[in-house]
Amino acid sequence: MDNQDLQQVAAEALAELESASDLPALTRWKGQWLGDKGKVRALIGNIRNLATDQRSAYGQAVNALKEQLEAALNEREAGLKQSALHHALASDTVDITLPGRPAEMGHMHVISRTIREVTSAFVQMGFQIWEGPEVEVDRYNFELLNIPAEHPARSMQDTFYISDQDKRGTGSLLLRTHTSPNQMRVMEQVKPPIRVVVPGRCYRAERTDATHEFYFYQMEALVVAEKVTLADLKGTLATFARLVFSPDAEVRFVCGYFSYVEPGVELMVRYTLPNGKRTNWLELLGAGMVHPNVLRNGGIDPDKYSGFAFGMGLERVALLKYGIDDIRHFYANDLRFLEQFG
């Protein structure tokens, strides 16, 4: 094959290169002509069939052909890439005269809303909001609240224990089972009169079902002053029920046992739903007069001061207020449920 033949090969290759209309076609052309099994490689392989005096000139001519095709390939590839870029820019042009797309706004979670509604009701009655640790010491969670060592609430089936001793060696570390430990923390740090509410998350080793979760929100309230009576407790809870549930809400007490109050009561509430229907009596929370031992443990003289306390599950409030039948809906992240409270 002489130089004229190589020129014809070059012309054929360049014509096919020019007809490649996109990058995939360019890749196929490169494999056909410049690949390991391409036509140029085959031309180079013909050198061994030539006479010795012809090999040098022929080899130089084939190398020149290869360089010519590679240069043409690079130029064609750059052109196609530039063309593709211009096409993409033209097709992706934004019409700035079009109206904007509204962003979908989220809303407060139903439990967060309930926490705000309940705390707002007590703030209106002059209560202060207090916070406490979720990782508690056994002493505050049980002992100082008049819960002895043999109390069933101490068993591993009810409580998540973290370690046998904290760093100070003052007792077992655990995830608080209620917000009541803050009764003691408040009494240790604040002199009477005391009027606080403590919302927060609690944890119990319970099986999850329609009415139980292993974590939940609770709100503890504590009032300590001179001459505080059970009538003050009833008046406070009646006002709370009217502010949160319905202006015509009624309350009543039934006897109940809680180790850190004496006497202990459970609050029942009845109110009118938004549809005008009157509810039956519904159990809402546990309450009572603070036990004298608890006052003493908090450094307060029970002969001079008295007080009341109550604790409510905030999911329980939401269940009753919105007519929800399963506590698991709150934390299932189901938008069909959550969007109802937007």
C-alpha cells in the first residue's frame, strides 16, 4: 500500500468522522479507526510484510495518518461537546417572568402544640416553667419521692437503668420515669412560695400498644406555700381544663394512690367537643397533696408549709382533646395523620 492508498484511507476516515453527530457515534468511530483492533492498527501490522527498504517510509506515512486522525478526532469531539453545552443552555433557560412556585410550609407537631397549649394555660395562672435532666439519679427519681427500694416501679421491667453508680457514687443512673424528680430539685433551690410546671420527656420499659409508649412527654406541677389546700388543687385543675379543653369543662376527683402525695387523687374531666357532643367522664391525671416526707426531703418544714402536685401525660391530653385512639400515631411519621393538625 503506497502513499496514495493511505490518502484514500484518510479521506474515508475523515468523511465518517464528519458524519458522527453525537459523542456516542464519535466513540464508535474511534474504536473502528484508532482502537486496538481498528483499521490504523491493521495498517501498522502490514509493515512486517514489506521489503526492508520500504518499511521506514511506510511506517512514517502510517504514523502521520494516525496523528492526522487523532487531531481531527480531538477537534470534532470539542465541537460536539460545545454544541451539546449550547443546546443544554438553550433548553434549560428559565423564564424569569413566570410566577414562582410556592414552597410547601410545614407546621408544628401535634405534641409540640399540646405542650405549648398546656404550658400557656399554667403560665396564665402564674406558674413558672422549669426544666430538669432526662438522665436522673436514683435518689431523685425514687428515694426522695418516698418510693422505697422494694417499690415495683424500681424493677428493671419498668425502668431503663444506665449504670449502677454515677461519677459521684451517689446512686444508680437511669432514664427518668417521670418528671417528678424535679419536685425535689425545685425545693432544694427555691424557697416557698413555689409555683412551677416541668414539661419533659420520660422513659419506661413498657411494651408499646395503643395506650403505652416507652417514651412519652409528661408535665409535673408543684405548688408549695403556707395554707395550701386540696381546694386550691381542684380550682387550679378546673381552670386548666376550661382553658385547654372547653370553657364549660367539669372536673371531679376520685381516690388514687401515689407514694409522694397524701391524699392522692385522680382527676376526671368532662367537656364539650367541637361538634357539640358532651363527653363522658375521662381520666386525665394523678394528683394530690405533697407528702410531708417529700417536703422534709426537699428541706421544707411540713408544719409550716403545704403543697400540691400533679403529673399528666401530654400525649394523654392530646388523645382526649383531638379524639385520637392510638398513641403510636404521634411518632409514626405518617404525614396523612400529622397534616390533620396543620
